[in-house]
Amino acid sequence: MVPEPDEPEDLFIAFANTLEFDHGKPADSVPDGGTLLGWLREQRLLSSRGYATEAARLRRDAEEAERRVERFRHLRGLLHAIAEEVTANGDPTSEQLRDLNHILRHGVHYHQVERDPSGTRYAYAQVGDRLDQARATIAGSLAQFLADEAPSRLRVCANPGCRYLFIDRSPTGRRRWCDMRTCGNQAKVARHRARAREHHDEVATTA
């Protein structure tokens, strides 16, 4: 039987999993402003022009670059915290929802028309911070999921060395691993080895 193709990954899941775990040790795939902007552009959250403008701005101000990266780290930490809470208890806490709404509010933007300094032309431009908008769009992906689907389907992979976030859209809703072919098989192998050790110990004890 040919396996069904994987579903497109939700935006908030993709961003949460930029923090990977290798045998339980964290590895950040967007550790600085440059890689973060690159990821946002790949996800079409920044245009090429917006990317160039933000990259130049962050290069000029290292402290501002670190502040911006830290805001995204905060969002990613919130995504993981909500997934862990939902996995354990079925729903996010009220405090987590307040934090999520705070991020969404910071992404508010609008358009306005202005006359240029010479008074001969008009400009129609978006007003608002590009990176705050990108951050709010990621947060909005989670908010949309919570509104449209069963929150309990949001899971943290049961493999302690992985801890990827995923959405269980299987018919039974009983998936424990992000990928049965990797983490699921590792768990099976670990259980088999544990049973083999127990059997060996029992034989050794009775011998």
C-alpha cells in the first residue's frame, strides 16, 4: 500500500519545531536575526523587500536584533508550553491564552495614504512593524487551530529525545509520536530491548 502524503504543516508547528532536540539536547535552527529573517522569508511572512530592509536595520543595531530574536523565542516557548499543557490536560491555561492574545494585539497594522514631501504625489503604504506582524501571524496560526479543531489533538512527541510538536489528525486520535517511522519505531525497539533485558535477568536469577 502506498502511504498517504503528509499534510501541509501548520505555521505554528513549523516555527515551534525550529527548536529541535537531538537526544534531548536543544538545537536552535534560528539562533540569530539573520537566520530568523531567512526563515520568515521562506515562510512568506516577509517579502524580499521587507527582508532586505529588516536585515539592514538589524545589522545596524545589535541590541535591537537581540531584542527581536528574544521576542520570537518567547513566542516559541509559549507554543511549546501550550502544547505541553494541552498534551497533559487537554486545554491551554487562561494565562497562556492571555499571553497569546498579547502577541496577536502587537501585530495590528493598517494602511494609510500620504502626500509626499513635494506635494505632487500620494503614497499608499502599510503602517506597522513587519516583525511584530510576522510574529502575530505565527501566533494567529495557533489561535485558528484552537478555534477550528479539537485542542487535544495538539501533541508533544512521546519520544523524550525528540519532543517535536505535531497535530494528531489520525482517525483514532491516538498518535503518540510525531513520526511512526522514526520515533515510533525507536520506542518499539526500546521496549523490545527492555523486555529482552528483563528476560535475561530472570534467566540469570533462576540459573
